[in-house]
Amino acid sequence: MSSSAYTPLRTLIWKEFRLAFRDQIMSTLAIIIYTLFLTSGLLTVFQYQNDQQSRELSNKKFRQQWEAQHNNPHEAAHFGTYLFKPLNLLSAFDPGLNDYFGTTYRVEAHVQHEVDYSNAERNDALMRFGQFTLALIMQMLIPLLLLFISSSALTYEKESGTFRMLMAQGISPSQLAWGKVWSNYLLVVFLVMPIFIVLFFIVLLSPSGIALLGRFFILAGGYLLFYLLVTLTGVIVSALSSTSRTATLTVLIVWLFSSILLPKIAAGQAADAYPLSSRAAFNNNVKQGFLKGINGDLPYQERGEKHYAALLKKYRPDSSAQLPVNTDGLMLQYHEDYQNKVFDHYYTALANTFNQQQSILNYAGLADPFISLKRLSMAMSGTDFYHHQTFFLQAKAYRNTLIRKLNLELASHPVKPNESYQADPRFFLQLKDFQYQVPTLLQTLYLQRLALLSLCCWIGLLSVTLYFITKPSLR
């Protein structure tokens, strides 16, 4: 585009900014947006501080209880502990699936738990409406305001009679349309940029803030791309509409369909295409598989007797009291290993179903960029399904390792009949805490490649559409 073509575009953008300030559009939007953000931000900060404090106190309490024990190691395994998915400021910005899947994992002998204790279980309103978060405002309310503003961009010119005057001054319909796009887009960017700047410094100054900066920049970039897409949509509707009333009604329908109806339809289709068994049915399968055996294995009693006979054959004692190991610990670990095998057997099928559902939602994002934005936002905040799955698998691995250490500690200390081994507190002191390893940024980006592709392709498609519908003339 030549420099002469840029001049009317800059003039149009400057004119729109002056009108926005003169008509108090800018100030009205600023009051609405900043009031919402201030309210949501305060609620988010209070909730984050309460959750973080609760986690720190719980972790400290559980650690002290472990270190102070004088119990049999297997009794300690029954006592168990809890593992918490670490919080960060981005997860507070967009809680995503955390409110529904939970962030707490119970460690206990003989039982493989799932991540549980979600906020939605204790809050019926949360199930219906979702939590009032910063992400909700940026995903739902700001796009709605932007659609309302941009949808009247060209219809206002036609209704006020200034459209023909602008054409008479040598401004083409395409230049006018793009002037409206950039002026409305930059208007919203100037409004939300202070919020992103505040979030940037909050993230930067938080613990592990440096590690979150890459995720923050991609998160902010995704929202800015989406706002450009929304602006293009509003201006296209405005170009095709004869009146502002028609344009406003159209963009409201577009917003309802893309932000509310289509995501629910996509989730319903994913659930129907790949239905999940209930938690009760899954737990029953694990229980029956452990008792009866899987893949042709012997039932529980026969498996135990065969393994015990193998231990006696290995150590060849004159009696069970002369074994150089505590058979209780070895038998407990043998059954624990088999239960882990059964759980993994049934959970593999469940995980495949989850992954198939997620695949459908990924492709649904190609049809609805709002789904792509939501999934990208959750992924960068560490609150999507893949981060939930990663936490669960790491917590489960930690649980299995911990129970094994406790059972083998019992096994390595043979005792006389009717006696019980009591572990020294120094043993519990050397047990390591759970450390959650967050998926790398590159791994997360790869998983969300379709979401980024969707946003970019929709911007390209809408740009081409706007070019062709404004090339002849605006009616």
C-alpha cells in the first residue's frame, strides 16, 4: 500500500478516536471495563491468597505429622497424606477446569484415588454460571462490548448521511471499513493494555514469575488476536447491514452462538461420541479386577498363596519366623503392585476416551475461534485438561513410590511373631515432598497448535471477506 493510501486511513482512525472521546464512548467503556476488572481482581486476589495460605498450612501440617510418627510403616501408609496442585497467578486469572476437576490428590495405601475436592461440588452456582474471573470478563464481556461498538461503525455513517460525503472526498469503501476496524480495535487495545501491564508486573514479581512470562505473553497475544477477529466480525456485519438495529441484533446472535451455544454443543457431541463410564463403575471395575484378576491372572487368594510360596522357596527357611525379611511388607507390596497394574489397565481406556474428547474440542476450535481462545487461555494458565492429567500422573507416581518405600521399609525389618516394627522418625524425615513438574511451554504450545492456527486463519479469512464485500461499494 502506498504512502498516499495510508494518509486517509490515519485520518479516519484519528477522527474515530476524537469522536470516541467527544461522545464519551471511551470514558463509558473505561468505567465499565475497569469496574468489572477491579471487582473481579479483588475477588481473585482474596481467593488466591486464601487458597495459597490453606495449601501452605496443609502441606506444613502433613509434613510435621509424617516427621513425628512412631508408627508401623504400613500404618503410616494407611494414614496417608494429601498432594496439592501448586497455584500460580495465571491459574488465578483463568481457573479453567480446576474448579470442576479439583486440585487435591489423596495418598492412601490399597486405594488409587483420582484428583478430587473441586469447588463445583460445593457450589451449585459455579456449576451453572462459572466463577467471576478476569478471564471470564476478557472472553465474554469485552468481545460483546466490542461487537456492539464495531457493528454500528458503518451503519452510523450510512444512517447519518456522511457516507456519501466521505466517498465524495476520495475515500474508498475499503479504506473506510479498515479505518473503522483499526480505530475500534485500537480503542479496545488502549483500554485493556493497562490491565495487561498490571498483570505483567504482578506475574513478574510473584514466585516463579520469570518462568511464567513466556506463558503470559502468549496469553496476552492470544486475547489481542481474538479482539482483532471480533472487530473484523463486527465491521463485516456493519457493512452488510442496512440499519444499526439490524447490525446490533446480528452481532448479538453471533455472540450467543459462538460464545455459549456452540461450545456447549461441541462438549455435548464429544461426550456423546466418546461416553465416559461413571466413577462408581470405574472403581467397581478396579475392585473386581483386583479380586478376580485380569488378563487370565489368578484371583486374589490364589495369587497371594503362590507369591508366598515363591518367597519360601527363594529363602528356604526352616520356618516362616526364620525368614530374613518381613513377609508382611513383601506381600503388601506385591498386592499393591497388582492393584496398580489393574488401575492402569482400566485407566488407560479412560484416558484414551478423555483424549478423544479433547481431540474433538480441538477441531471444534477451528470452526469456533472462541473455543480456541478459551482452550489457549486455560493451557497457558496451566488449568486445562492436559495440565490436570500431568498433575494426576505425577501425583500417582509419587504415591506409588511412597507406598513402596513404606512397605519395603517394613519388609526389611523382620520381627518375631506377635510383634510389630515401629519405624524411627528419622525414616519419615528423609521422605521427599511431592514436586509437581509443569509441562514446558513448547509442549503446551504444540498441544495448542490448532488453537493458534484457528485464530490466525479466522483473522485471514475475515480480512479477505471484508476486502471483497467493500471492494465494489457499501450499500
